Amino acid sequence: MKDGTTVWLPYHRSRIPGLPDEFTYAYWDGSGPLPGDPAEVRFLAGPPAPGADRVLRPVLPRMRNLEVLQLFSSGYDPMLPLLDAMPPGTRLSTGHGVHREATAEPAVTLLPALSRGLDVFGARQAEGAWQPEFRTSLVGKRVLVVGHGAVGAADAARLGAFRCETVFVARTARITPAGRVHGAAELRGLLPTADAVVLCAPLTEQTRGMFGAQAPALMKDGALLVNVARGELVDTGALVREARAGRLRAGLDVTDPEPLPPGHPLWHLPGVLVTPHVAAFTDAFPAMTEDFPRRQLHRYARGEELHNVVLTTTAAGDAVRAA
């Protein structure tokens, strides 16, 4: 029996078996006409693609009865300017953890690609040049993983296969079953000790610019920097200076600015590999992003606390953040 609750999903219902029967479902992936009256929607799962905020901006003000906005990204910072478009009491939930395995793959793939010079050898292959040279290995290297969430844990599991020493850095220092986690205040002191740094922290007011103008200069000569989090964590100008000087090598799935404009130095700097924010987008993406809303909707139907709620909007147009 239907209870009158309307849910919009970016997948046809037939692709997500086992959804609660009491809801009315409509398909909308952000690319076509609206499937009905937005004012009737109480649970909206946004488009599972970059730029969801741009798609949702014109429709959110019409969703006067919205209770839950479910994102498929781990971050939610692009949605903050749209808070006043949502009715008071709307819960914003992220896809934190949904893409951890897929995102960890390129994070850990970029490290050996950089250390073994695959970008250099690829360019030489295009020239038909057979030019062997000595390169470094990850074996025994110290890697700082900045961010102790789902992606960071998946990174550490993979780095173990390379026999790396993994050091975690997160917002607050603590002891976990996996070992010690250093606080963000310790990052500056740890950078000179690291052979590589992997950034997988969320973008928040506290983490924006955390890898600031002085951070790249603190790293060892020849150190590696990989960013699969958000470009705004890193001072791009400082990174360009250190890479241009040949001191650092970098693998970037995210940049600031993004998209990276034509002619930007990062496109052409030796020792820099750039991928266009595609870490989570693989053939595993549909299965991961179909299972999660099913689980969320069952919790919603039972009146249970939802996973990954990061804030709830208020009448003042701002939000109360989850603890």
C-alpha cells in the first residue's frame, strides 16, 4: 500500500530490486524533463555524477516538501550555497564510503606510476626511444595518508602490498585498532619525514587549504604527492613551483581550478600526472550506487537514522551539522 511519499531516483526502479513498496518512485537523472511535480518529492537521490549541484540548483527551490537529499559523492561542499533553497528540516546525506574501493585504486596506482616513471617511459614510447634508467621503488617508503575515512583505510590496505610504512593523519589524534592516527596539527612536522603523501580527506572549512603554500616546500626532494580528495586542499601555485623545480612529483585526480583550463602549467609539467576527477567512475560504479539508496530508503521507511547525514537545514537558511 502506498503511503503517499514520492521518491525520485537517478535509476529506473527495475534496476534496484528490493526497494520499499510503500513509496511512489519516479526516474530522474538530471538530464531530462522532470517526471512530475517537484513539490511532491520527499526523498531525492541526486544525479550520481560530478556537477550535481548545477543540476539541482534550479529544481531545489520547487521541492517545498523535501525531507532528504541523498548525494552519491563523498563531499558536499558544492551544495552549501543551496541550503537556503531547501525547506527547513531537510537532511543532507552523502555517499561517504560508497566509492572507497574504486577511489583507492587510482590513489595507490599513481604512486608506483610516479615512482617508476611510467609517464616518462610513456613519452619515450611515443618517440620510439629505448632509454633505460634507474628508478625508485615504494618498498620500505614512508607514506602519509591524510584522511582516516573509508578511502584512507582502503589506501592503507593496498599500500601494505608494497611493504610501505603507512602513517595516518586526520583531524584529531587518536589510537585506533589499526594503530596511531596523528592529528592535523602534526602534519607540518611529519611532511619532511615522508617519501609520499596521499590526500583523501574531505573538503571542509577546516581542511580547505590544509596543504597550503608552505607544505610542498616542507616535503623531501623527490617526494610524491597524490590527491584524490579535492583540489582545494592544495595550494596549486606552491605545488607548481616545487614540481617545476623538479623537487616533487604529483598525481592529481582533482585540481584547483577544476576543470583544469587549457594552458594551465599542470598539464605540461614534467613529473605531474593529471586525470580528470574520474577516481570513482568505473564499471563498479552502478552497483555501488544502486545498493546504497536501497539501504537508505529502507531505513527511511522504518523511521531509522540515515547513514552519512552531514547536516539538517534550518528556517534561517543555514544548517545544523551532524555530530
